[in-house]
Amino acid sequence: MSDPLATLLEGARAQCATATTRAAVEDARVALLGRNAPLTGELRAIGSLPAQERGPAGKRLNEVRVAIEQLLQEREAVVSRAELEQRLQDERVDVTLPGAAVPHGGLHLLTQVRREIEDIFVGLGYRIAEGPEVELEEMNFARLNIPDGHPAKAETDTLWVADGVVLRTHTSPVQARVLLAQPPPIAVIVPGRVYRRETADATHSSIFHQVEGLVVDRGITLADLKGTLQHVARALFGEDREIQLRSSFFPFTEPSVELDVSCFLCDGSGCGACKHSGWIEMLGAGEVDPNVLEMAGLDPDEWSGFAFGMGIERIAMLRHGLRDLRDLYDNDLRFLEQFAS
């Protein structure tokens, strides 16, 4: 091998030795074997040599080219192995360390309160009933003793879908449906979404949730209603809670009452939540009106019952000191995560 080619091979060996990455090895390949490499120029020049010199010259140049390719291949193997070892070291996992915490969702506050209310009544032997949210006017009003011309039927209060069809304004229509569907004794609660034409503010929404309750049997009195509601108030707000009933009016109950629970924040001494009265309004209730029983084909002289309705949002706001109803619907995770379970 001529001295120039020996020098070229030694230079290739030194250049390969300094390549420490696969990119550097590729750069060396281009410099040593590319179209502008000295060796490539020597190979092109063979054609200008005398015929008797072309064979030996080509053989020597090919030997150098093969040697350089071998050097590059060996260096690439060394560099690739080193890079792999470094990557394995960098990405090493200590399996003895505890796993990373994975964020998880939770039940919405309204769902938690609804399920708690359901559990209370199921424990008392009640059944959970459901009904349509798009309701017949007959069920939403007429069979609940709400007459034509009642202010609740006005378009300013009720969302009408079509003639004779509304988005239910309360869960009470299911009360009428249950009375038609099964004979007494009846003990059901009806949790669900209801709709009214309201302007959204801190205490009002056009969509909210209620829990309706209905009991019908022989000999049901207002005392049964009071005992039931006292149990529910204590289960929701604490064993020390007391209740009081105030006379009121609802078309589908007679007599009608509103229930107040002793303030669980100030223990009845008076605060902003109870408007310094010591009592917080909780729900409306009463004995089922005889007209409602008669429309369901039941003899009010034989059967009696009570009904009540409570707002899930209101209970959630009271228990957690919330001041704005809209916080429950804004989907702000910073707010909702406070109540995740």
C-alpha cells in the first residue's frame, strides 16, 4: 500500500476514534466515503492511469475503502452501545419507590346529598320512584288540584313545550302517577330534576333538583309526617336538631305546613344564616288533599297520607355554607374538589 493511502487510513482511524455519537459517526462516514472524500477522488482518477497500473491501484484503493467501512461499523456499534447504556441509566426505575398518585374524580356535591337523602328514606322502607321530565299538563297541574288560571301555569313561571306539555315544575307529578299505578299502602320518594322560568342569581336557577315524598295508608296523620321529618332533619343536620311546623298552603295538600329546622350553625341562638331567628326554612309538606286521592280513585274516608318536597341544592348550600347557587353548576374544579368523595 502506498504511503498516501496509509496516511489516509490512519487519518480515518483517528477520525473514527473521536466520534462519540451516532451523528458524529455519520459525519465521519460522509467525510471519508462521501462524493467529496479524498478516497472517492482517488477512485475516480483510476481511469486516467495507464492500463497496466489500473488493476493494482484499484485493488489497493478498494482495500482501503473496506478497511474504512469496517472502522466506521465498529465505531457505530461502540457508540450505539454506549448511548443505550446511558439511556438505560437515565430512565432507570426504582421499583421500590411508592407509585405516583393518580388524580381521580368524585361524586358531585348534589349527587352526594341526593344519595344521602335516598339512603335515609330507603332505611325507613321507602321505594325510589321516577317519572318523565317532559310532563303532561294533567299530571303536573290538574291531578295535583292546581286549577286552570293558577299563576303557576303562566308562561312567566312554567316552561311549556307544546299544548298540554310542560317541563315539569316539581317532582310532584310522579306522586300522581304513583297513585294511579299502584294501590296503597304507598311509601315512595322521587328525586329528580325540575324546571322553572327563572332568572339565574345567587339563590335561583331555571334547573334545580327536588326530592318528593309520598305516603298513603290507612290512619296516616300529621303526627306521622312530623315524626318522619324530624328523623330526616336530624339525619341530615345532626341529632340535636329540633323542628317546627308553620301553617302554609299548597294546592295538593290540606292542611299544608312548612318545616323549619333549628339552626345548626348557631344552635338556635341567632346568626346570619337563620336571619337571627334561630330557625332555617327547610321544606314544604302536608296531608294529601282529599281531591288528589279522589282523582286517583281512592276513597279519602278510607285512605289518607302525607307528602313533602325538599330542594337538594338548598340542603347542600345550608350544610356547607354556600352563598351562591351558581357555584354548583360552574364546573370549577377548584370548588368541586373541596367536596370530592
